Amino acid sequence: MNATDFQAVLPLLVLAIGATVLMLQIAWVRNPGLTAALAALVMALSALSCRLAAEVAPTEVTPLLQADRYSLLFATLFGFAGAITALLSRDYVSLHGDEPEEFFLLLVLATMGASVLAYAIHVASLLLGLELLSVSLYALIAYPNKSILPLEAAAKYLVLSGAASATALFGFALLYAATGALGFTEIGQGLTVTTTGQSVLLPAAVMVFAGLAFKLSLVPFHLWTPDVYDGAPAPVTGFLASVAKGAVFVVLLRLFLDADLFRYRILVEITGLLAIFSMLAGNLLALLQTNIKRMLAYSSIAHMGYLMIVFMVSLSGDSQALAVEAASYYLIAYTATTIAAFGLLTLISTDASGRENVQLQQVSGLFWRQPLLACLMLVALLSLAGIPLTAGFIAKFYLVNAAVSGHNWILLFTLVIGSSIGIYYYLRVVYYMTRRPEEHRVEQKIISAWRGRILSGVLIATILLLGIAPQPLMHYLKAILH
Amino acid sequence: MTLAVLILLLLGGGLLAWLAERTHPNLPRWVALGVVGISLLFLLLTLPPEQLALATDPRHPGNWLAQLKIDWMPRFGIAFELAMDGLSLLLLVLTLLLGLVAITASWSEITFKPGLFQANLLWTLAGVCGVFLAMDLFLFFLFWEVMLIPMYLLIAIWGHENKSYAAMKFFIFTQASGLLMLLAIVVLAWQGSRVSGQLSFSYFDLLGLSLDPRVAWWTMLGFFLAFTVKLPAFPFHTWLPDAHTQAPTAGSVLLAGILLKTGAYGLLRFCIPLFPEASMEFAPIAMGLGVAGVIYGAVLAFAQSDFKRLVAYSSVSHMGFVLLGLYAWNQLALQGAVMQMVAHGVSTAALFMLAGALQHRLHTRDMGRMGGLWHQAPRMGACAMFFAVASLGLPGLGNFVAEFLVLLGLFAVHPWLAAIAAVGLITAAIYSLWMMQQAFQGTPDKQRTMPDFDGREMTAMAAMMIALLWLGLYPQPVLDLAQPVLDSLQALATPLDQAHSLVSKAAPAAGSGL
Amino acid sequence: MGGLQIPMEQVLALAGLLFSCGLLGLMLRRNIIFMLMSLEVMLNAAALAFVAAGAKWQQADGQIIFLLILSVAAAEVAVGLGLVLQIQRRFKTLDMDQARRLRG
Amino acid sequence: MAGIWLIPFFPLASAVLLLLSAGRMPRQLAAWLGAGSVGLSAICVASLVNDFLADGQVREVTLWTWMTVAEFTPRFAFYIDGLTVVMMSVITGVGFLIHLYSIEFMWDDESICRYFAYMNLFVGAMLLLVMADNLLLLYLGWEGVGVCSYLLVGFWYRDPANGKAARKAFVVTRVGDTAMALGLFLLFTELGTLDIQPLLAAANSTWQVGDTLPVLATALLLGGAVGKSAQLPLQVWLPDAMAGPTPVSALIHAATMVTAGVYLIARTSGLFLLAPPTMEAVAWIGLLTLLLAAFAALVQQDIKRILAYSTISQIGYMFLALGVGAFASGIFHLVTHAFFKALLFLAAGAVIHCLHHEHNIFRMGGLRKRLPVVFWSFLIGSAALAALPFTSGFYSKDAILLSASEVGGIGLWLWAGGLLGALLTGIYSFRLVFIVFFGQAHTEPDRQPGWKMSVALVVLCALALAGGLLALPLADVFPAARAHEASHAIEYISIGTPLLGLLLAYLMFLGRQINFDRAADSIAGRRVRGFLFSGWRFDQLYEVLWVRPYTTVAHWCRNEPVDRVYNAIVASSQWAHHKLAALQTGELRWYATSMVFGLVLLLAVMLRNAT
């Protein structure tokens, strides 16, 4: 490890040191505001430090971590996402927990896990990142100790996620047995020369994929998703839906790219199959949901399905670069939108009881009660639905371009069908929000969380910016990924 | 720049109208009226007359009155590219005029959040103007989709009893078909990049691509679906009666008067010129759908008891003529189709305004509960009569010129199809007169009192009447404006025709002299 | 390398067996404690497979991963037990079939 | 004459003014504006006629080009030849008299303004129809008069029956109009123009007599003509159209609009001459219609319905004339018919006006003394209708029968049929006279016709009597007819038949020497009477053939069958949603199991593909 290496992993170091500092600070004085600010600062710093790290990229720091533009891009994304989540949850956790400071510590750790995953090029780093992320999330989900639903959600997530990790690890073990390698690239090389167990190879890869597919809540590994999303505190759900999934997706894509698993057509076709399942089932499940959180959970299944299209696209070498670019844009747009949506949901739904069971009824007439919040929510929903002028549309446009260049017609048509179904449930929320005062009887007090509002506003502005003037980001992505 | 300013004017005007609500609840209407009026004046005044003369000269096809191109997403070869020719100008003027009508129609009807209402109205107009101007396919799609949202809100917030269903149906139909179009656009752009090595979404770059017939066919179908859903053509029309019926008056006016025309415009501007061969091949099916729409819409219009629903189905019937005209693909029919777009826009807008006025006064759209209204409201009755006979195609009014030209053009290509479509003239008479009978004739209800049209409403009505008369008696200016576009379309068809005739000459001569 | 020579395939088979046991436990047991134990078994099965593979390739990597998995499992179980306590307190049972408030 | 455009302009402008006044114009002003504008037109026409008779020059006036699309360049242009002049004179002349009459007839109506607006609109449209230099402008007038007819039949809109009659009139004629429109399409497609004179020239140079295309084209035009002129099989609307005010029936449904079909065929005679089969069809249609309507007229009880059927019958004669190539005779009959039928209608209107709107002839009677002016008018009209010698109808009908008799082959049949029709005409027209004006009075008139009515009646009486002496300037329009060289026998039979009819009517309805009551009251008699009364059950036939299927289909479809497809899609999505949501049991063990299933599934897919 030399100075360059340290510079390359600076974002991780910032997070690690920041976590330590946070711990000290909490031990020293308990002040949720301070902790939240500090945590946000740490994560934002980590994101910003990626610029420094970029100067030395690409660098391989030990066989475990690879600091290149790809990993740094996502480390930045996760850092900012974590920081915003911290700020968004500031008011929320104070309301729901007795000692909220550790929440932010856990958040920093989770972000660190995600960033490690962005860097990971080795089974060990993958394992560490994944578990750092997951274990922190268990605690984060269960954090509001006043109610039992988060508890149930955390328990379910823990057991199932643990099983999924075990499955993925078992798969890696088999791959290791077959190839003798743990680094992604080496595994790929090992696969070409291995003589033993071609028969074990693909099942092993399938197990790895299944384990990670669980984390991405692809159908048929999706059953946990709505329950956990529903039970978890809304800001955590946002984090879970965006960062946790994004990180796993990033590492999965890295694995496929580095180990060149695209050679195995059947494996890629399985990803395509799951993409189709997810697009259809996710949208269908969300169709008649009256609980907005669950609806968003199901829709996240669908979104992961859309995202999985890039694997099939990457089958043809020509389109691979575009596919990765599309996936990156999609992840960025999706992260911003999801966090914004859940952040707004937090603001809309918060009441003292703890369970934020966000039924459609509760947003009824929001447009007239809270015009600003409702407008922001409208933009977030439209972005999720992929309506033009939002980031979500450009993201989908990217995907369509990639898929067209790769001639993946079946996936494209599924995308169209899925999006069409999606319109219904997103618009239903809009419809409820615009119901006239005389048409509903809900009068809900909304806490005035100015931080949340400002942050949501910023996020929405980002979404619109990415939707209206996407060229800089496109340009950047093209530059770093080609 | 004129074009961008026009769209910005409408967008900004919407915002202004929204904000104006805080000052005074009546202010938004005036703001909206002013903004649309200014836009219209702006559009007409900034147009150099000598250029207008140029554009009407059919010897200069593709002569654009105004153009604007700003790079937007070079990554995909997407530019903010607007351009206006005679056809666009025609439709823009129609849009803005009907915008004025829509604002007038909503004058006293909307009491709930009038500012936001007018804002949505103006934003819809902006979106539609964008659709008529965009020359980048991506941009076109963007406007195409974006105009849905304010329209959706108009229906969902200010609509009638079943608004949520109607608004949702409208949105999903358009959106689902729109996504297919997006798919087709992207495919087309990538096909273009294969030829030129450069990804571009510009209309001008994609025009005249030589495509693999199968690709062209499917891509064309994507466009066609999106446009025929909007048009709407049988059997994709079922969103229309619901949306039109449930929308507030101004919404119905905009929907019927303008939004439907975006579909026709799309076919005319994009679907046919981009895929001439595939369109030619597809023409029989398209014309079949057109005829089916003409008859089916008319039969169902007759079956309705809801005033607005009747008018909505009559739109289905009339827009069937547009489809027929476009795919009959000769000068006469094409001019007829354009004419129908304009004339139907005006006549249906008027009928919807009338329906809205009736609903506002009687709190019902059920014609079973009307009857004899002529007695209470002779002016409304007279207006209704005028537009009813316009809609059944009375010569001397715009709709007749349109339908006659369409059928005349169609007859040269497919006499039998024209004969079947001509049945639509009879069925149109049946439902139009039935509507008059149920609403305005018959025994008046003595208890009912109902104010007649006031000056504001009469002004709008009179303007539309004059427009229809003008279109019916001296349609030449409209025809001239559309001529260059249609000439270029015709030019596309000619080589194909020759190819076809070569084929048919090779085959043993058959068929009658028809 | 002397000592006990066990063919890797057999160890892997054993690991697979263990893994399946864990899975079955997960599927069949209702008690959250048993579920956590089954989870532990699955993780250990993976760890065992790494050790066996490491042995085959004469590398220490397998054992390193083994250690990592152990610590990860410990962390999981630690959090898990924390949850168990809370679950017992609030649900008054450890039967996870009773915890079905979130569904639909 | 430069101001030809003024002729249709006056009534049109007056109509616009009346409409714009929205009913607020004083009664007096509205009435005189309405009638005066037509009067002005009539004066212009008179001056035009004067000029025309002096020089015999065809006049062409182009106002503006309607539109230019490719080669399609219809113009707003007038073509004035002898035929046009004749038609214009009838329209404005008879039209003015009827307007004058209307002032009195409609004085008490609250909507007099609307009435005159529609009437003027009609006159304007009718003038455009006959003056048009191209078929498209003709079509404009054609449809325009149709709409005015609709408006005026349904003028008293409060009674739904009137609305129904108006709709029926419009829709049935629209069927014909649509055929005519197709005819125009065909003509334009084949000949490249719709301007009538060039069209005829082109047709003559392109087509041979007996070609298929002219037959088809003329058949389609004939469709329009039978619709407008209430000939078989589209005659059903005219009797019902009597729901309108009586002057309307006089003007539109007797004198002018219903004869537009005759005008159309005469105008395009050059085309019809190329299509002998169509000509023959025209003759047969005329003959069948005239007999059918005459029989129906025999048993009607409503005074206006009798006249309506007689109108149908008389137009049948005109068609017969056209069909046998005697175009001039057809137009001649058109003119005389316009006189005497307008007269009859106006007289009938006067009866109705003076008799508290009574229509049933059996509740009238004995009016001879009570309404002398009306009686004499009616008598003269009936005499002309029955073609008693030296009335106008005599000359025209005689000419038609003669022409028919001269046609070889079918001519004899046509002649005999026409003769039978003349007999029947004599019977039903004098049946009317005898029942209404003779015998016992059933209803007392409460007023006498005023001077406006009387003037109109008297002038029309004069025309009906002397109209047969007019020499119409049609020589240049139609190919010269052969000189009549009929045998005296035919002449005598022609003269005698109406007289026989008169005699029979006298014996049956006044003298009661012949009594059909027993026969008529028998079951068969009643059936026959009912059959004839209903106009040969055409209404019922069309009800079964067209109306009911249409309404049934409409009823089936009213709830949008196409939506079922989309609803099925929605339902299946919802079904899928419920099935999938049912999997979300919230049970942790099931979730774990599902993951195992998923894993097994993936492995299975993999292995299946690997092997």
C-alpha cells in the first residue's frame, strides 16, 4: 500500500474514519442533530473525495479493490445518497427512537458497505461489503423500537438475506473449487482453463446469481421486498431500495464483466428471464396496491427488472459499453428518484404512532393541502413512471436505446407492457393527491420538516435537471465507460 | 427563435395564470386569454409575409417558414429542433384559436382553482404546439407525452362523475401506444445510424432512409399505433368517449379540437413520409380501419343518450375520414384529410362547448332529460343546428369540403371503399338530427328555466360559425398552406405508384375501367 | 502436504448436505432461534466448501474466507439474537408464523 | 345582366338578417323582408327572362373559384340557359306568391322570423341548385334545400311527430344524395371535371351509347333524383313531410324542391342519353311511382296527404317523360305542376287555416259557399291536376302521354299505364273536391282568407289555367323532340280519360250512384284499403329492412363492444395481480421456501439447456 493506493481508496477511508469519529462523538455527547450533520458530512466528504481518488484511477488496491472510474462513480453516488438519507431521517428518527444517534452511525457503515461493493473485484471484498451493508441494514430497519412492524421486517430480512448470502457464498465456494481463484478476473480466466467440473460450474454461477438476485429482489426471489419495505422506516426504505440494490447491481455487473460470464449464454438468458418475470410480476403486484410503500416496493421489483435488461444487451459485444452506460444512468436516476419518493413519503406520512402505513387515502387531496409537497411527489412519481422531462424518462430512453442496439425485442416489449401497467398505479397516486376537498374526509397534519422539504426540493430539481439537461452526465458517462 | 418563444410564452403564461389566482379568482381567465391572444398575434405578426407566399408556392416543397435548431443531447444526436411549414402553421393557428374558445368555454364553469385550471390549459396548448413544431423525433415524443399530463390533470381534477376512470384510460391508452412509438423512433434512429454512422433523431436525417422492408413495416406499425390511438381509429377509440364525456368543457374542446389532430398530424408528418413503402403496403388495412371507424362511430353515436358521448362518437366517425384521406394518398384525399382536421376541430369544439354549456345549465348530459330546449334557448338551438348540420356534412361548410375531397380522392383509388364510407354521410345525418331532436326539439319542459347563450359564448360560437363558413365557401387559403407538404407526400407516392403499375402491367390486364 | 487426505468432492458433498440441511431447517422450523441456527449451518456449509477448495488448490485463501465467513456469521447472529429478544418482548412468542402483520 | 348573383343573394341575405335578429325583429318587418327579398329576386329574374328571351344567349357568371385541388377546380359559377331561366322563374315567381301567402298564414306564429329565414334560405339554395354551372355547386344547393326542407317540415318542433317526419325526409333523401355524390365521384374520376357543360361534352366524346360507365354514373345520379323527387323506392318521406306548415308543402314539397330530381336529369340529359338502360329505368320508375301514388291517394283522408301522393304521382309523370326522352315535356309538366300544385296546396292551406287546422277531409264538406275563393282555386287546381282539357295540366300531361306512346316496344305499356294514372288522378282529385267542398258541412270556418292569400290564389289560378300556353325556351337545351304525329284515337283517349275519372268521382263521391262501401268494408276491402292507405306498406317494409336492424345494431353496440377486449385485458391483469398477491402471505417460512423453489427453478432451466 502506497500513497497512491491510499488516495485511490480515500472514499472508503473517509467513511471508516468518519464512523470512528461518529462513535467517539456519540460517546462524548448525545446530540442527534450534531450526529446527523456529522454523518451527512462524512458521507458527503466521501463522495467528494472520489474526485481525488479519480486522479489516480484506475488503480488496483490489493487484489480486493479496484479503484476505477466505474467504482468511483458509484461510490460518489452512494456517498451522496447516504448523506441525503441521513438528513432526511433526522426528524424522523428523533420521533421514532429513544436514542437516535446510532442510527446515523449505522447509516455510515451501510454506505461504506455499499462503497466497498462498488470497489469489489474479489470474493472477499464482496463478502465484506455485502455483509457490512446487510448487517447495518438489519439494525437500521429495526431501529424504530416503538413498534413491532420494523421488528418483523428486520427479522424477515435478516433470515432471508442471510440465506441468500449463504447461497451466493456457496456458489463462490464451488467456483473457487473449480477454478482456484477468488478474484473476479481470475475466476473468469480459471473458467477457461478448468478441466474439472464444467458440470459444477454453471450451477455454481447460478447459485451466485440467485443469491445476488435476492438482494435485487428479482422475481422469484422477491417475496420479502414489500414486507421489509413496508415495515422499515421510510428513509431506510429509500436507502434500501436505491443504495443497497444499486451496490449489489454494481458488483453483479462487475462480476459478469470481469469474469466475462457473458460467454455463458444460458446464464445471461437466465438474467433475461428474471428480468421479464420481474418486469411483469413487479408491475402486476403493484397494480392494485393501496399502500403506497408496498406499491413502491413492488415497483422497485419492476425497476430492477428493467435494469436487468442490460445483461441481455451485453451479450452482443458492440452494445456492451452502451449497456453499462445505460445501467449507470439508470441507477443514478433511479437512486435520486427513489430517495426523493421515500423522503416525500416520510414527510407526508409521519405521525406519532410509529407505523407509517401510507394508504392512498392519506394522500387524498394533498395537492390542495400541501401543494409544494404534492408537486414534488408528482415529479417523483412521473420519474418513476418514466414520463419525459424527468430523469426516469431519460433512463428508460437509455435502456431502450441499449436494448434496440442489442436487438432484444422480447425484453423491449415486456418493458413496454410493464411500463404501461406501471402508469396505472403511479397515476392512481396522482389522482388521489388531486382529489378535491369535497371528495375525501382525511385531514392529516403534516409536520413541518423544513430540512426534508428543502432536500426533497433539491432531489426533485436533480431529477428534473437529469431529465431536461442530461447531456453533461451522458457525456461524462460515455467518457468514463468507453 | 419565434417558435421557441411561442412555446415558452404559453408555458410561462400558464405559470402566470396559476400565480394570478392568488390575486383574484377572476384574473387567471384574463391572463390565459391574454396569453393565448398574444401568442396568436405573435405567431402571425412575426411571420414574414413574403415567406408565407413562398411556402404556399407548391414549387418549393420543404420550404420552412421558420426553423430553430439547438444541440441538446449530442450523445444521441438529439437536438432541440423546431420548424414550421404551412401545415404546422395551420394547425398552430387552429390550436390557438380553439385555445381561446376553450378558455371562453371554461369562463364561468370552473370555480375550483381557476388558476391551476388555466395553467393546465395553457400547458396543454404548449405541448400541442410543440408537437406541431418538433422536427426531432425525440423532441416530438417528448411533447407528445408531456402534453398528456396537464390534460390528465384537467380531466382528473375538473372532470365529471367518472373522471378517474376516464382520465386513467386516456392516459394509459396514449402512453402505452406512445411507448411503442418511442421504440419505433429508437429503432429508426439506429437504422439511420447504420447508414450514416451517426446516431441522429432529426426528422430530416431520417427522412428517405432505405430500410429493410420488415424493419420498416414493424417500425411503421409502432408509429401508426400511437397515432391511430390518438386519432382515434377503430378499434383503439374506446378511450375517447370516456375522456371526452368526463372532461370539463374546455378539456373536451381541446381534446376533440386539437389533441385528436396531433394523431392525424403525426401520420401525415411522420408515419407516411418516413415509411412510404411500408405505408403503401399498409394502406388497405389503414383504410379499412378508417371505414370501420366512420361507420362504427356513426352507429354508436346514434345509440348514445349522453350528449357529449354522442359528439364524442361522432368524432370517431369523422376522424375515420382523416385516416381514409391520408391513406388514399392522392392530392384530393390528402387535402380533404387536412381540411377535415381543421373543420372537424372547429365543429366538434363548438358542439362540445354547447354540450358543456348545457350541462352547466341543466346539470345533466342525458338527452332523455332535455327536449324542447329550443323554446328556452333559441340561440343555443340555432348554434346546435348549425354545427349539427356542419357535422353531417352540409355543403357550404368546412366539413363538407373535407369529406367530399376525401371521398373523391378515395374513389379514384378504391371505389368500393368510397362507396362504403359514403354510407357514413347517411349515418351522420341520422345521429346529428337525432341529437337535435332529443335535445332541442320536442315538447319543452315548462318548469325548466335556463339562460340562453350570453354575449361571450355567442362571440365564440359566431367565430366558429364564420370559420366553418369560410372553410366551406373559400377553403383555398387552407389548401394552399397545406399544399407543399402534400406535394412532397405525393412525390413520395409517385415512384411507388409507378412501381406498382409496372407490376400490374406485367400481370395480365384485369379489372374494370374504374 | 501430509496429514489426512480427504477428496475434495466428498467434502463438497458434505458441504452441500449441510447447506441443504440448513435450507430445510429454514423452510420447516417456525422458531426464529432455529431459523438462525439453520442460517448458521448454511453459512458454515459455504465456509467448509471454501476450506475444502482451498485445500485442493493448496492456498490459504480458502481459509481466509472461512474466517471471514465465521465473523460475518457471528455478526449476523449477534444482530439476530438482538432481534430475538425484541421479538420475544413484543410478540410474546418466537414462532415466526405468528409474525405475519406484513403481507399482501 | 350583371347582377345575376343578386338573384340568389337577396333571399340568402335576408335569411342571414332574419337569423341574426334572433327572433327580435318586428313581425311586420320580418314578414315583408322575407317576402320582399324573394320578390326582388323575382323582379331580377323577370328582367333576366326578358333579356334572355330577347337574345337567347346562354349566360355564364363566375363569382370565385371554390377551391383548387389538383385538377379539381369547382367554381362558384352560374350557367343560365333556357332550362335555368324556366326553373328560376318558377322558383322566384311561385316562391314569391307563396311567401306572400305565408305572411298571412303564419302571422300568428311566434316564430315567424325563423319561418321566413328558413324559407328564404330555401329559395336561395334552390336558386343555387338550378343556376349552378357545376355539379358540386348543384350539390350544395341540393343539400341546402334538403336541410331547409328538414327545418321547415320540423318547423313546429314541439310535436315530436313533426321532428320524426323531418328526420325521415332528410335521411331518406340523404340516401339518394349519397348515391348522387358517388355519381359525382365517378364522373370526376372518369371525366376529370364536374362543370356540367364540359362534362357533357367529355362524356359524349369518351363514351359510346350503351357503355357501362355512363349507365353506372347515371344510375347513381338517378339515385339522387329519386330521393329528392320522392320516386320509387325512396318516395316514403313525402307524405310524412306534410307535417310542415302548408305553404312549405306548397313551395318545397310541390313546386320546387321535389322536382329537383327532374331538373337534375334534364340538366344532365346528355349523359342520360348515353345510357339507354337508365333511361328505361327512369321511365319505369316514373310509371310505377305514378300508379302507386295515385292508388294511395285514392284512399287517403288527410287533405295534405292526398296532395302529397298526387305530387309523387305527378312527378312520376315527369320521370316518365324524361325516361322516354321527352325532356321538354317533363320540364313543361314540372312548370305547370308547380302552378297547379302550389295552387292546390295553398287552397288546402286556406281551408286548413280557416278550419282550425283541420286536416281530415271527412270532417270538412260543404265549403263551396263558405269559402268561395278557395273553392274556385281548388276547383281550378284540381281540374289542372286531373288534366281536364284546356287547363295547363292538360297540355303538359298530354304531351307526356303522347311521347310515351311514340316509343317503340315498351311505349304502349308506358302509355297505358300513364293513362290509367290519369284516370286515377281524375278520380282522386275530384274525390277531394266533392268531399271537401260539396255535401254537408262538418266544420264551420272561423275566418275568411285575407287579401294576401287571395292574391296568391288568384294569380296561381290564372297560371294554372293558362300556364299551358307558355312556350318554354327549351329548344336549345334538349335535343329536338320529334313532332307529335299521334293518331286521333290516342288524342281522344287522352282527353277522355280524365273526364271519365271526373265522372267516376262524381258518381262515387257526390252522386253516390256507385257505392263501394260494402266492398270496401269487407275484410279483403279493408285490407286493400289499409294497404293503399299506408302507401303500399313501404314504411313497414323499410322499418323491417333498415330501421329496425339499424337501431338493433346500435342498441347492441351502445355499450361499446370493443371495450370488452380492453376490459378483458384489465380483468386478466387484475386476476394476475390477485394471484400474485396471494403469494405474499407474510409467512417467513414460505418466503424461504419460495427462494428454494426459485433456485431449483433456475437450476432446472440451466440443466435443461445444458443437456
